[in-house]
Amino acid sequence: MITWRRLAEADFPLVRRWLEQPHIARWWNHETSPEAVARDFGPVARGEEPSEDLLVLLDGRPLGLVQRSRFADYPDYRAELAALTEVPGEAMTLDYLIGDAGQVGRGLGPRMIRAVVRATWDDHPHAPAVLIPVPVANRASWRALEKAGLRRVAEGELEPDSPTAGRAHYVYRVERPG
């Protein structure tokens, strides 16, 4: 069963280990010192920033991380994406990872994404859609989005999270069920 809870400062050593994994470091260009992890994840964990960092659990054991945020809270990011497709201010976005390389390729990514998207409709009742940009080069990620029920709505160049990702991105979208 896939569940989640808010990321806490006590989880930072685990997140740090995940960010150091080659399958994650390729796409998440993060510094991994304890100070950098605290700097980057601390404000959300303490409720000082409006996004959500969710520690995803599989049968009670840590599986991955989902970052969920509202485009209205990040106007520069919204404007960049709006050059490629319509982005309602109340729309949400996700970023995600599976921490343990041994869990990759087992269908857990689509399950994790699908579960968080479903919960988004209850957690954020004004959100009309979830939009997720993903590097074209990250085939596993965009295939997970497709398997989770999102559809590709745009493609174009965006600033990458990681220099190895390249600027070419697909944008995936799912609408609030009617």
C-alpha cells in the first residue's frame, strides 16, 4: 500500500542518501551535504514555504519523495511553463523520485504518481489540473507519467533541473475529474 506523510527534518539523512544515488543525481542536481539538504528542504518541512514535500511509503517503508506545489505560489516557474501551454494559477505540479534503485522499474513510480494526483483533488479543491514538465531525455519519468494516466500536452525548451537533462521538455497534464 502506498501512503505518505510530510517530510520532517529527521528524514533529511535519508533524503541525502537518495540524492546521492546515481539514478537520482542524474536528474536532481542537488548539493548533498547535510547543510545543503537542510537549506533546500528545511523551509518546506518547517512550513515556511507553501509547497509540500511528501515522504512516500510502500507498506510503511520509505519508497520515495514527491514535491507538490501550486503554480500560483511560484510565478516565475508558472511564466516559464506558460510559454509552452496554458497554466491555470491554481494548477498543481509534482516532482518525484524513487529513492532505492532496487525499486525502480517495478511499476511503483506510476502507482506513486497516480496516488498523489488522486489525493491532490481532495487536498487542493481549487486545483483544476496537475501539470508536470519532464526532460525529454528522462524516458523512464515520462513513461511513468503516461502509465499514471497523464497525457502529453506540449513540448519545448525549459531551464533544466540538471545540466545533463538538456532543455528539451515534454509537459504532461491531467484534469480534475468531472
